[in-house]
Amino acid sequence: MDRRREYYFLMAHYAKLNNNNVVAVHVVNNSVIDSQNEEQSGADYLNNLYGIDAVWKQTSYNAATNGFRFNYAGVGYTYDEVRDGFIPPKCHDEAVVNDKCLWDCTNADHDTLAI
């Protein structure tokens, strides 16, 4: 395994939320995370590091294949508590969220916005 790829396996990614909107994504080394309570221990670490009391949700680069929260979180994404997933920014007004937290639209007479 090359060193760059190995580096990503040693890290966990966390989305910082503000009213369920992702405002930042931070990376935490696995050595500071309790593997039995990964999400909470990573959130605690980040809050202690920055001296804040923010809401953090773990995210995964492999979300498309492992199904963890449907999508890798990015700035501008929304966290849906009911679906426990990250939804990308809406592409246009007619789009609706599907069961995979992606936008669908059947109207072919419009251009989708670049994300």
C-alpha cells in the first residue's frame, strides 16, 4: 500500500454542522479516537482541540460503496437526521431527494446547476 493511501486509512473525517448544514470537514488521526465509541470520541477531540461545543458527524470517503451516511459530507451539504445521511446542495427547484440522499428530477427541459 502506498504511503498516501495508508495515510487515509489512519484518519477519520468529521463534518462540523451548523443547523444541520455542513460548514467544514476535519480529519482526525485514528490514534486519538476510541474505536469503541468512534464518532463521539472524535467529536470530543475536535471540540477540545478548538475550544468549542459544536455538533460533529462522522463522514466517509467510501460512503457510496459502504452506505455510511449515503454521501461524503462537503461544505454546503445538509445532514438529514431522519435519514442519517448527508444530502448535497440542491441542483434546482424541481429536484426531490431520493432514498439514497441524492436529487432526482424527471423534467428534462432544464439545465442542472454545477455543484
